[in-house]
Amino acid sequence: MFSEKKINLRIPGPTPCPQEVLEAMSGEMIDHRGPEFAQLIQSVTSRLKQVYKTQNDVLILTASGTGAMEAAIVNILSPGDHILTVSIGAFGERFVAIAKTYGAHVHQLQFKWGTAADPDAITRILTRDAQIKAVFVTHNETSTGVTNDLAAISKAVLRYEKLLIVDAISSLGCIDLDTDRWGCDVVASASQKGWMAPPGLAFISMSARAWHAYQRAEMPKIYWDLGKALNFLEKGQTPWTPAVSIFYALDKSLELMLKEGLSNIFERHKRVAQRVRVGLEALGLSLFADKHYASNTVTSVNSPESSELVRELRKKGVVVAGGQGMLEGKIFRIGHMGYVSEADVDECLEALKEVLGRR
Ligand SMILES: *Cc1c(COP(=O)(O)O)cnc(C)c1O
């Protein structure tokens, strides 16, 4: 492999996988149109729904998370449709870019990076603009380390009967998201974030209202056609060749997740995140995100010398992420989602202490 030394991978995806998950992936290939795969996809899908807390359809795409974001847009919108994008960072802007590329009329609501979205500001726009059909929100903004109050946002959106599309790529499976109770019509996630599996699969849930929109949606699509994906799922298949090995991995990781229990997982992420924040402040570092909305899956740290710190940490076997977009060179980020324990983040904090102490 690339290194004999064990790497402490503390970036916000891809995230480390348990040994059992890695071993599950070494299974031989199977016929993706045969009975074994049908059993596998049905079992994985029904457990994904438990984590999503939904009765809605959940479809599995061979893609990264961005594929599920693009699928959300092309399956519910037509060119010229008015949408509201609520952006608090780089990933919020990605929805804007995809929607514009396909010809949507995008109303942008942007908040200062590091802060959360204000549900009242969403309400004010929806009161004014009756044309808006759907609202796009990032649950957990990975570029800034901020978690939006999705429950409050969903109330504002549902009052106006707009479709609610959620990027939950770095939150689902780590931070509570109640798809059905909060009325989220479309929720996207991806295997390499909180799911303790490698990159390669993306997930997307579709409510009855979302399927209703699908019937009228005229944006072009072939690979991302979710109607096709649903038809094939009924036969225990996917329209195109799936990443079979990642299905093996996910089958195992979902088993581990449900064994731990969702509320225990959420508590673990809360505990680990709190430990990271306290530890960083004890090292004299300041946190970038508004502390009332600080994420339990990724922590952003102010540092004008972030690029150097990232490099120094890497030499010690601890891999953290730099800033994205306008935050490049200004912050670094520590990922703590999925397969993460107190010991993992303690090791990261210890390495950081040594690196800081040497200057
Ligand atoms: C990682 C991430 C994405 C993009 O996912 P890819 O798998 O890299 O395509 C989108 N949104 C959020 C919030 C993310 O954390």
C-alpha cells in the first residue's frame, strides 16, 4: 500500500472504515441482475430508510454526493422554474451552480460563512415570492463546519407548501435528521461521509410530493433519471451497473450502525465534537463557526498559517483538510464523522499541540 504507517484520516470525507467493512469489500463480483444482488439492494435500502427515518423511497446511485445533488435538481425541476437556494458556504453554492447550469431561475439567499441560515429570512422571501417552487438547503455545511437548524427551516418552508430539498451529505447517519417528521421532500447523502463506507454510492430520498414534481419535470436526464431507478429497484436492480463492492461495504456498515443504534451514534458525534472544540481552544486556537451552530461532524479552525499546519500534521500521520473557496489559507478543518472515537481526535489534538509547540 502507500504507507506502512497508520494514517489518522481526519478530513470530512472520505472517512476511515472499520476493518470489517474493508474486508466485506473483498467479496467476489456477482450478477447485478441476479437474485443475490436483488436481496442485497433490498436489504440495504430498507436499512437506509431506517437511518433516514423515512417511509419515502430511497434510491441508491453509483455516484459521489454531487451526483445526488444533480439528480435532485433534474428530477423535480423544469428550465425556468423559480427556486430559492439557501447558502451558508461552498456546498450551498454548488446547488446554485448545478441549478443554473440546467436553466433554473435561482433566487439566492446567502448568509455569512461561519453562520447558520435564519429561518425568518426564508419566510420573508417565501411570503414575497409566490413563484418559488422549491427551497434548497444544506443541512451541514462542510466547508464552514456549521449545522443549520433544519427543523426550524423545514417549518418555514412547509408553511408555504414549497418542496424542500436537503443536502445531508455530511450529516445523515451522524446528526439527527427526521426526514418524514420534518417534511423533507428530497434528501441527498453519500457513502464516504457519515456512513463508514468508501466513496462510490450516493443516496436520495423522494417523497410523494417530489414524485409529483418528477411527473412534470422537464430538465434533461438519463443517468440521473430517478423514475428509472425506482422501476429497477422494484426488480431488485439498478438501471446501470452498480458499484457492487461498495454495496458490500454498506451492507456491513449499516449492520454496525444499527447495532450501535441511531441515538447512540448521534451522542457519540456530539461528545467527540465537543472534545475537539474544547481541545482546540485549550491549545489557544479560535473556532471559525458560530458556536451555537457548530457542527458535530466537522470543526473549522481559524489560522492564517493553516496550509503550513496541514503540511506539518501530515508528516506526523494526521491528515486534516484546509479551507475551501474563500476560506483557503484562512482555516483548517478536522473531520469527525462516521467511524470516529475520542481516541482518534485526541491523537489529532496531540499532534497539533506538538506542531504548534515547535514554532
Ligand atoms: C462532500 C459534500 C458534498 C459533495 O459530495 P461529493 O461526494 O464530493 O460529490 C456536497 N455537500 C456536502 C455538504 C458535502 O459535505
